[in-house]
Amino acid sequence: MIEKPAKDVEGFLLYNPFAHRHFFRIYNKKDKRKFTDYDVRIEDLEIKIICNSASLYKTKKGNFLDWNSKVLGRDNG
């Protein structure tokens, strides 16, 4: 087993709707077609969202994180 610190590693938290699970993906900096996926086993992980295209929504049915209105084609401009 090889262990290395995850602090300051940049990647993407993705969701697989078929397996109903999240996973963490790190893309190769030189070739974005190459990547490494990691199962997420930690239950309390601090995350900082740096994506300008994401928004947090509050509704009567619940709260969720999704693409912003402009990306979703709902920009009233």
C-alpha cells in the first residue's frame, strides 16, 4: 500500500448514478483524457468549491448544489 498526503490535491467529486456512490477523480495535468479515480471512504471531508458555474439552491423541497442558472439555460439576463 502506498500512502501520500491528500492536502492541496485538486480533483473532482463525482457521482455515479448507476452505482449510487460518489468518487474522487484526479485528472492528469498533461493529458486530461487520463485520470485516476478513488473511492470515497472518508465521511467528513472539508471541500472548497472553486467552480464559477455552480450555485447553491434553497427550495421548499430541500437544498441542493447544481449548475448555475446561466449554465442551465435559465438566465433571465
